Amino acid sequence: MSLSVPRRLAAVTAIAVAGLFAATSPAALAAPAAVNAAPTPPDIPLANVKAHLTQLQTIATNNGGNRAHGRAGYKASIDYVKAKLDAAGFTTSLQTFTSSGATGYNLIADWPGGDPNSVLMSGSHLDSVTAGPGINDNGSGSAAVLETALAVSRAQLQPTKHLRFGWWGAEELGLVGSKYYVNSLSATEKAKFSGYLNFDMIGSPNPGYFVYDDDPTIEQTFKTYYAGLGISTEIETEGDGRSDHAPFKSAGIPVGGLFSGADYTKTAAQAQKWGGTSGQAFDRCYHSSCDTTANINDTALDRNADAIAYAIWNLGAGTPVPPGKSFENTADVNIPDSPGAAASSPITVSGFTGNAPATTKVDVNIVHTYRGDLQIDLIAPDGTAYRLKNSSSSDSADNVVASYTVNASSEVANGVWKLQAKDVAAQDVGYINSWKITF
């Protein structure tokens, strides 16, 4: 396991602080809240992303071989991205700062519309090291975020949340640009952020598929996307605190993101899972002159660019639909390790006439060190079991933070519903943190 139990418990504390699951008494009727039904995310054209990378390579080649802070190549990179966004209808602004005696630039782009009190921001650092052009680190993230922003414009998206994009300067000098931006925000402005998504190196030539585990809702969004491709992900640990999400996280803003690996070595197990070469770094050209357009894995770049769009469309661009009535139980229920009995968390539903709907929604939040061990069922008042999740030895991630839809139309709505979780294999522990049923 990548995380120790104390870190898992710390993550659960963060969940509570973030208010991802309302702190109501067990079986209490929850206040209705909007449920987002997002439009279909687009397929981000790989050719477009690579065209941006070619432009960044040309900029570096024409400006001393790099796009580093304080160098002409960085300013030319900012100007290139800004021109694309201005033409696409974004409201852009350049934020200047000083670091190491040179002027630095952050580029901020806002898409018109959306709730100004609920801001979803996506960003990447645009600077390279002085040693090379920085096409994977971090032209890859910058180009994919740019093309996703342009896709927002092409779709003329009308998001529920306000969408903001950022390209940071002087990240390679210690997250200077993103720290400056976050520190420039008032407490009121920081409170408006629903999340920040960070993309730093997503086209590594010997790639892995790593997902930040800082915020469970954002994390699950990316995991859901990759599960749909049949690709297992791992928790990102190599870049903890080393990229531009760190200042946002320190300010109490929920963060998440993707990473394809830097100078850590790919293991044999990872090569078996993802392909590539074991015993070799994810990116052998990390912070080197060979980090050129030849240093990109097209498949990883394509998948990760599409994942960015999937997250932005689902986390930020949903259309509110009328919610049903919700009931929630937030009491912790320990799940005994195998071969212990199944754990059960009850909710009493009352005040309904007739049966449950065919689209009964079940939101589950379970903290567990190996979710592949878990078999999860919804138990109706008459004892009928509806399978939500099967156990799977190949599902090696932790925790279950997911929503399920159940056709419970044959069940009388009123009565005691139960979430049942059974641990089918030994050596891992956890508990039901909360669950909610919505009719």
C-alpha cells in the first residue's frame, strides 16, 4: 500500500473539513442539493496538443534552447498561450512578480459565465529549466490545459461553476509563480474555489498513470475516467509538494491532478501494468537538454489530455437537475477484516408514497486500505440485496468514494435500507465513513 493508515485517517479528516459529505445525524433527512448532470466531454485532439508543443519547441530553439524564468523564451511562451486564449474569447490577465532579479509572469484566463462564487481552476507551469526546452516538463501539461480551454470555447460551454485556467512562472525555482498568485488572493476569494487541478508532466516517454490523492472527489473523477479505459492508476507520490498544487492545498483549497512520472524508476510490476521498460526512469530526459518534442509518449499525452477534459466537464460544467429527497448516515461503522461478518449501516426512510424510483442513487464513502477486498451491497427493507461493487484482486487502490444508480422500483420506499460491506480477504482494514440514498 502506498499510504499508511495514519495518512488515510488524515485524508478522512480532510474530507470532513471540506464538507464533501454533510454532517447530519444518522438517518436524518438531508437538505436537497443540486446534482450535476454534465454534458459529454470532448475528445481532445492529440494533433492539436502536439502542435502547441511544436510551437514551444520552436520558441525554445529560437531563444537559447530553453523557456526558463527570466529568459526571452518564457515570455514568448506566455505570449503564445495568451494570444490563443484571447482569440477564443477568454478574459486574460498577466500577473507579474520578481524572482532572482528577473520579472516573472503568470497568465490567468477566465471563461465567461458560471457561478463566480464557485471557481474550478486548472493550471500548469509554463517555464522550463535552463538546461533544455522543457517539452514534457512542462510543455505537456501546459499544452493540454491550453487545448482543453480552447475546447471549452469551441463547445461554448455554459458551466455551472466558473472556469479559470492558469499558467505559472518560475515553478522550477520553487513554485514561485503559483505561490505569488495564491498569496495575492484575499480570504474571500480563496473561499470561492471549489478546486484546483494541476497538470505537471503528463507525456513522459516511459509513462505511468498517477493520480493525486489529496481530494477524494477530484481523485475519484480521474480514477473513474481511467477505469473506463481499463487502466489501473496509482497514487502520485513522487511530486508531493513539488508542484503548483501545493500553494493551493496549503491555502485550504481542494486539489487534484495527474502525473506520468519523472526521474523515479519504473518497477517490473508497473511495466507489466502499463507497458514500457522496467528499471528505467519514467522520463530519462527530466531536467535535461533532451526534453524535446522527441521526449513525449503520444498515448499517455492523449489519454491524459482527454482526462483533463473529462474532469473539467464533470466537476465544473454540469447542468443542475432537480434533486430527489436524500437520507444520510454519517456514523462510522467498522468493517471487520476477513473472515469477519459483514458491516451494516442503516438508514430509515419515511414519508414516501409507493415504491423507490428506477434511478435510486447511492453515494458511498468507505475508508479502506485495499478496496479490492470489499463486496458492497444495498439491502432493501424486504431484505433484497442489490450489488453495488464486487470484490476484485486487481483493484489495488484504497477507499471507495463513488456513486451508484440502482433500479429499486420493485421496492417500497419506506423502511430500513442498509449499506452492507463485506471484507472477503485478510490483512486490510477500514470502515464505512458515510453513505446516502437519494430517491
